[in-house]
Amino acid sequence: MEYNYVINSDQIDIDVDGSASSMSISRDDKTANVSVIPAGDGTLLMQVDGKSYPVRYARDEQGLHVMVKGVSILAQEPGESGNSGSADYVELVDGKLVLVAPMPGQVVKVNVNVGDEVATKQCCVIVEAMKMENELITSIDGTVTAVHVEAGQKVDAMQPLVEVTQKDGEE
């Protein structure tokens, strides 16, 4: 069965063959074997070609929010607007990236300070939620312009944690 989604603003066509728990997913002439095991409310254990990943997900008026390895993905079915006004887990707007808490939890460690230069895939903050540590990483090279939390602080879902401004001239 073919699915069409907008994932983080990109149109993606995915072909899925199998059941909800074991499937083969194809995109752009690449195929992955995927197994899905429910692991509790809003959490899955997903095996992709033999590698295991804890996955968190939630659906709201924006679409399906999925977080894997500290990276957030917003998947929208055709017709979903995604313009509810609330922030995504990781959102890049006008050159500014805002890392927000994926769910209620407690800040374990803040790895950056205002003024620090950060690189793509650098862990900025770690939040513990549901007995799992979530490393929130930056998806851009830039400068930390705000840190809204400190270690030990309790946070709510979607609460801004760290802001990074993209280096000039990068997209």
C-alpha cells in the first residue's frame, strides 16, 4: 500500500508491504525490513534491518509527531494543515532552532551555554521521561542564543529548552 506524507515539509511517498507489526518499507529504491513492538503509552520499540530504536509518538492537530534518537519528525497526511500555532519538538523558523521537551520530564543535563557554537547532531540537553533519557540534538550549525532550563528542573511537554541561531549563509 502506498502512503503519501509531508515529513518536516518534504513530500515523501512510502510503499508499505506487510502487517502493522512486521513490514517492508520502500522509498526511492531503498527497502527496509521493519518490526514494531508496542512498549507502552506513546512508545514503540522499532527494529529496522535488525537495529532497535525506541520511538515515541503522539498525534495532534498538526499531525503525527515521532521522536527517534532525539530527532523529531512531523508526519502529516494529505489534508492536515500543520498550522496550529504550537511548536514542533524541533522547529526551525527564520534561522532559529528551538529544542523543546518531547514530553513531561526532568532535565538531567544541559550541555551548552548561551554563546556556545554548536554543530549538527550535537547533544544540547538531556531530558529524562518515562525512565528513558532523551538526548535533544541540534540539526543545524549555529550559536546558542538562549538556555531556558537547568539540570534538575521539571519540564512540561513542548516547553522550550534551548534555542540555536543558524550560522549565516546556511540552509
